[in-house]
Amino acid sequence: MIVGVILAAGRSARLGRPKQLLPLDGPPLLTHVLRHAAASTLDEVVLVLGHEAAAIAAAVGDWGQRIVVNPDFASGQSSSVRAGLAALDPAAEAVLFLLGDQPGVGPEIIDALVAAYRDSGAKIVVPVYGEIAGNPVLFDRSHFPELAELTGDQGARDIIRAGPPGLLRLPMTVPPPADVDTEDDYAVIVAAWPN
């Protein structure tokens, strides 16, 4: 069982309004992330919310996701990683962390990572766009204890940078998915979004 965990608990401090709810060709931005995860080969999807959790949960619709509210979201992204991990089904063999502000991560990216994990025996699968490692990242359950120890406002970057055994860098044939931190970022995604 491979579970997708969507990290979408942040306050969108740089943007000044919940980026999860920004309209993108109609639906909220986060709905696109959920829709793509639901259309992929993931066995389950867990959505980690925090700031404005009730409003966001109501706005994004039901795509079969299980919602977990992270009460400690203000302490940074690592708290959402831990909340997502704690919510995993005990049968989960791996977790794929998706970012709630990357609507361009389609099912084909997710499925490529899942297939690479199943076929290679890798313990971490990182997509590489051109020369740049990006998101989403898949972790085998052997890394769950290490992920549960993360602190601060970052994800698992340091684990990946350490280059542990079993790290697979998977070349992708699509451009790197953009994320939304500022109004300019949002404008770029809206302009590039297929209508």
C-alpha cells in the first residue's frame, strides 16, 4: 500500500491569503492537487490541513481523501510531515509527499514515482527535472522513523541531501512543477494553466 500525503496546512504568510483556495480555472488550487492524486495509482490519499482547515476542507470537495488536521501547523512543514505519518495505515509500505501548492503535479508524475519504487526496490524516489531534484518525493517505510524526527519549517530535504543508500533519482520528461508562494507565482501558474 502506497499512500499519498498532501501537505496543505500552512498559513500562506508570503501570499497573505490561503493559497489552497486560490481559484485556478474555476476550482480551488488545492482541488487540482487532490484530483490528480485521486486519479493516480496511489492506494490512499491523506490531506493534512491546519490554517483555515474547515473552510479549505469544505471548499475542495470529496475526492476520497482522508483529512487530518495538524494543530501544530504554525511550527512549520515538518509538523505536517509528522501528522501525515501518524495518520498512515499500518499496512503502508511507502508514502509519497505532495505539496498542496503544486497543482501541476499530474497523475503521470505520481505514477512514474510509484512504478519506479515498485520496480527498483529503492528506498527513496526523487523526481529530477533537468538537473534539479524536486517534488513529490516517495519514501519507503524504512525511513518513517527518520521522517518522524524532523523539526522546523522544512520537509525531508536534509535526508535526501545526505544521499542515503537506496536513493533513486528518477529523470522526468516534463518541466518542473511550479509552486505558489507569491502573487507573481500565482499569476505564472494561471497564465500557463491549460484551459
